[in-house]
Amino acid sequence: MAEATAPLSAEQQDIAALAKGGRTNFLGFLLRLAARIPFLFIAGRLYGAEDLGRFASATIAVELAAQLATLGQKRGLAQQLASDDRDAAEVVADALLLSGFVSAVLAALLYIFPAPMFPSGHFTPLQRLLPLTVLPIALGDIALAALAYRFDVGATVRARSVVEPWTLSIVAGLVWLAGMWVIGLRESGLILAYVASIFAATLTAFVPLLRSYGVPRQWSPRPIDLLRLAGSNLPLAGADAVEWGTRKLDLFLLGVFQAPPAVVGIYYVAQQVATLPQKLKTSFEPILGPVITRNLQSGNFPAVARQVCQVGFWIIAAQAGVALALGIPGAAVMGLVGPNFVAGTAALALLLAAEVAAATAVVSEAALIYVARVRNLWISLGTIALQGALTVGFMLAARRAGLDPLMQAAGAAAALAIALACASLVKAWLLGSILHERISNWRWPLIWAAAPAVVVGFAAKLTPEWVELAFGIPAILGVYGAVIWRRGFGPEDRILFRKQTL
């Protein structure tokens, strides 16, 4: 009985916290998946591929500005809260002020110079309101990072997986209906829906932030300290921007190569479906950061290595299953958005593979940002440079071969997969050399689980499309999950599915 009620060790508590955060955010992934599909359906069927392509191009500049405005504090805030002796509310207030000032400047620049958002020069007065989202995106990210430091990942689920995507879908549908009475409103519908969803999500994040941290009582801005904080976070800000940029560079280069807006819209849909599994790895980031920070401060490098490997395997195992379930019936999945979008199936498969390849880099970087910020940044810069070079090379080769623009888009997806795989290898090696531990997320049971799932998936493709979607996807996930549970998960892995008392 004594052993049954014995308290968990510090490392067991960390793993339990990681598992609890992962479970909560995995629920958020499912909710986001359920909410993202209606938006893609509305955008594809009602607005069309061309409007969707213009929307995708316009939001790139805004999201990049918001990434830069956070100044790396989405991940750096955990270290700041752990090391600063001041009241936590004051530390969070400093972070919000710093990012708020930078985002306001960047938003003003985008409003004055809208060309990065609308390269064609054509935009409506309502569409020009898009830069207003830079400030709430940045501040929302800081608020959710502060809440994650206290293991409140439920706030992230509510804001990013429920409020944001459902607001996006509902407002997009309502604006399209209102366009029957208001001439020209539909042209701005997707961007208006985006603006509404961002403000709603940020409001949802700030309510629990104020409840958890409260209002700072004796806080006053300290410009010198804020500038010092911004300087120390520059490598983090650069790494965050590069990580974000790897998921947007392909869309940007498609525009540079003057791909038709419809092609950009089709690729955007494939990217949105493929990046849903990406949320699985970001599920653990808010919890992994504080856990790693504490172990690094105590010099417990073996624990850091074990946590990185443990979480990395969880992520790859989940992502591989989702990639198989969405990739094998890819034509049917893309067809839900509209018949024209089926042409993006090849790009979807490659983008799903890219997300699996990126998992090791993400969990390795979660530790590298604390022990090798500058070297991690250089590797990230090398990754995006490699991606850019490969993307241009593949697209030029496809163009010279006379292939259609969608095959050029598939080349961009292939370039992303190769670049992210290289980043995973290099970052895992660097972290292993620093910690003097082996960093590997690979286990052979992943192959044993994938093989029968592939057989089931291709059998499902022989059935009508509605059967393939309604029964094929659950069957693929069921077979894969059963095998990985029995052959791949040990006792230390199954804690992910078992509630623990911390």
C-alpha cells in the first residue's frame, strides 16, 4: 500500500505533466480538425479557389509580422518567468508591452504600405483592415505562453482550437449570405472572417490570463530592461520566424513564379489539411519548455534527453497515424472542399510526409533554444535556405519539362519535406552532442503499425468515396493505433493515456 500511494519523483511528475498537456491539446487538435473542415468547405465551395488563394497570400505578411512581434517570447517567456525574481504578473506585463509596441509599429507599416499583403495592388477598404490582426495575434501568443508556463493548456485549446476556427467558419458563412444584399461584401468575406476570429481568440486567451496572473499592482515599464530582453530573445525570434517561414515560403514562391490564384488556393487547402498534424507537436511545446527549463537549471541533462526522446516518439507515432489516415484517401479528402481541389492530392501527400519528418527537429529545438540559441538559429536559417533552393530548382525543372502548375506546387512540397528531414537530423545530432546523450525518436514498431494500416487504406480506396471517408479513415487509424499500442508503446509511453495525480 505504501508503494501505491508514494508520491511521484520529480522526473515522473514532469513526464506526467507532459502527458497531461499532450492529452489536453490532442483534444484541441480533434476540435480544430472538426472546425477547420467547415471553413475549408465554405471557402472552397462558396468563395472558390481564386478568392482562397488571394486570402492565403494576404495573410502571409500579417502572420509574419506577428511572429516577429513576439520577439521569441512564445518560448523564451518560460525561462524569463523561471529566472526573474519579480512578481510573475510584472514579467508578463513586460512581455506584453514589448510585443505590443513592436506589433503596433509593424501593423502601421503594413497599413501604410499594403503591397506585401496585396501584390496586385487590388484591395477593398475592408480588406485593408487586415493589419489590425497583427497586435492581437502577438499578444494572444504571449498570453497563451504565460498560461502554459502554469500548465494551463486548456486555454490554448479554447482559444486556438474552438473559438478561432469556429468564428472563422461562422463569420465566413454569414458574410457570404450577407453578400446577397450588400454589393461587394463577399469579396472581403474571408478576410473579415479572419479578423473576427483573431480578435475572438485573443479575448478568449486574456480572460484566463487575468484570472491566473492578475493585474500587476506596482509595475512600471523599464525601457532599458525591455531592450535587453528584446536583444537576448533575438535568436529565439529568428528561429520562430524561420520555423513559421518554412510553412509559408512555398506559398510565397508560388506567387513569385506567378502561379494562377486558383493553384495557390488549391495548394493552400492541401497545406491547411497537412498542417493539422503539426498541431500535434505544438501540443507539447507549451509544457515541454518549462519542464526542460527546470531540468537544465538543475543540470539534469539525462532527464532532458529522455523527455525529448519520449515526447518525440509520442509526436511521431501520432503524426504518422494521422498522415496515413489523411494521405491515403487524399483525393477524397481534397474533394470535400470541391472537385477542383482533387488536383492537389500529390501536394497533400508530400506535405503530410514533411510534417512527420519535422517532428524530431521541433522537440530537439525545444531544448536547443536554451542551450544553443545561436547555433540553433543558424541551422534554422540553413533549413529555410535549403528549402528555398530546392523549391526554385524543382519548380524550374517542372516548368522546363512542360508540367502543369500543380506539379510545380508538388515540387515545392517535396522541397519542404527534404529540408525538414535534414533539419531533424542536424538538430538531433547537435542536441545529443551538447547533452552527451543519444537523441532519437525512431522506433521500428512505427513500420509494423504503418504496414497493415496502408493495406486497409488501399482496400478502402476500392469503395465509394463516402465509404472511404466515413469508414476508411477510422479503420486506418484503428488498425494503426492497435498495433502501435501493442508493439510500440511501453509502460513509460502509456502514461500518455493515463491520468496521474501530480
